[in-house]
Amino acid sequence: MPYWVKRIALRSGELVTERELRPDENYFQGAAPVVGDVIKVRCRDRIFDAKVVWGNWRGREHGAEVIVPLRVQEI
């Protein structure tokens, strides 16, 4: 089940959407993290830790072909 980080809330308060990100940026194969998990993301030539705040909740089942969209917050 692939997942794609589509929105990133930066510490500065700025919101980065999928329009600014490259199509292959922050697109991962494997089990999608759930809300509350910390993952590494790439944004504006930086790699940093971010907390998942929306998109995949515990106990939710997705089909193998579904791309799970996530929103994260820089920590």
C-alpha cells in the first residue's frame, strides 16, 4: 500500500501543498504510517522529521492499489 505526503505544515506556519512538491517527492511504497507516527520527509531541499496529523487512522483498512494521502507537521 503506497502513501504520499501531500501537505506539509512547516514550523514557520507555512503550508506546502502537492502543487509545490515534485510528483515523486515524498511518495513511498510500503505500509502507510498512522496518525501520530513520525516520518522523514523532503521539502525545499531539506530532509526533516514530521508527525502524521491526517490521512491514515489506526484500524483503517485500505486496498493494496490505494495511494494513501497524508498530511504532516514539521517537528
